[in-house]
Amino acid sequence: MKVSTLIAACVSIVLLSACASKPKSDYDTEFDFSQLHSFAPFSPAQSNDPLSSTRIEESITSSLLQQGFVLDRNQADFTVTYSFQVEDKPKDSGVSIGLGTGTWGSSGGVSIGTSVGVPIGSDTAKIQTIQIDIINPKTNRLIWRGTDKFNFDAGGEEKVADTRATVAKILALFPPHKQ
């Protein structure tokens, strides 16, 4: 593999990873998370987007079950709830970075170029932010919170998949692992 091809591949990977969102979490550092084995979902107040609410609730339950937690609505060790927000985000301006190589006779060279595309019209994308809260039912105190977001242009199967993936990424941080 040519060095220039390797450089181009590395630049592409860095740019792609910079665009991906990373879930964030915070937690009560004094709480013993090893005692948590069962959960009960708690639905927040009625939302104006019941499709998203249902998708988030189902994704939370599925992710926690896959992690080995048990659903127990009566004697749960923790209660899980969520909130979400949808915002308009202007579509990206289309900034591109290119890397090229070439040879001319016995000489070679590398070049880097950029281009900026300006969106025309009022096109916007949507961003959905999901926040998941874990609550100690004995004290009714928040013990863990995780958030992440994803972009979407339409609903349907793609939004269902993005919701599941986002919830799974958030809950992958629960319970926190102390180093």
C-alpha cells in the first residue's frame, strides 16, 4: 500500500470518528451498583410523540434484559425512566477535505484540498436527544444518568434502529465500572 493511500485512509477514519456522538453519563460515586439486579420501568408524563416514547421504552427494557437485569415491577432494585427532546438542526454546510497524490515524470507530490458547500433553502435535520435516569426506589434519588443523541431526517424503520442503537450505547455505560 502506498504511503499516500495510507494517509488518506487515516484521515478518513479520523474525520468519521469525529462525527460520531459519544454517550455521556454521571452517577452517584457512593452508591453500590453491584446490588442492582432487577428494574421497573417508569414512564414519564404523556408526550406529544407517542411513537418515540414507545420506541425508547421498548429499547430500554430490551437493553437492560440483554445485560442480565430482571424486569420486576413490584420489588425492583432500581427504577428507570427517560426523557427526550427533538430539535431542528441546520443541515451541514458540506465541508469536505480531500487528499490526493500524483506523479509527473520522475516527480511526485501530495496535495490537500477543501471545499465548502453552502445549503440552499431552509433544509433542516432533526436531532433527538435521549436521557435515561436510574433512580433508587428506596430513597427516590437519582443514582445514574446517561444521555446521547442522533440525527434523523425521517421516521420509520431507520428511526427505530437509531433509537435502539442510541439507547444501547447509553445503557452500555450502566452500571458504571470503577477503575
